[in-house]
Amino acid sequence: MDSEKFYLPKRLDDAPRFLLWSIDEAFSILIPLFFGMVMGLGILTPILAFLSGYVWKKIKGSGGSNLIKAIIYWHYPRSILSLKSAPDSSIKKYIS
């Protein structure tokens, strides 16, 4: 068999990429860029888009989606999140 016929990826765990960024980083840049262009914000649009991309990359590097899930859990009541197995995070003190 000729090995040049088939593409074998070198790393299977790599996230899909769009140009230079992973998909979630690309969306964190492209979505604000799109909405800024639609609203006509001019020079502020690319600055906000790349700032949101930078912030998302920092959040992702320090804990990623688990960090975001933890922040949402701690700042929203159980009725909004509809979690059945987790205790209500809005109750700060159970026993006085």
C-alpha cells in the first residue's frame, strides 16, 4: 500500500482550527466583529473583537469551560439552572 494516499493526523487530540485560532477563539473574535460592523461602530469594532478574543483565551487558559460553569453555578439560583443533584448555591449558610 502506498502511504502517500492517506492523510494520517499527527495529533488526534488537537481542537479544530479556523485560520490561526481554535474554533471557540475564532467565534469569540468573529461574533463581536460581525455585530460591530452591523451596528456601524467603525474603528471600535476590531478593538473590541480582539479584546474579547484575548479575554476568552485568558479565561480558557485558566480553567476553560469548567471555570465558566463554576461562575454561572455560583452566581445564579438553582431555579434558573434547573440542577437537580447539586445544592442551591444561592444559600450561603445552611446551619447557623
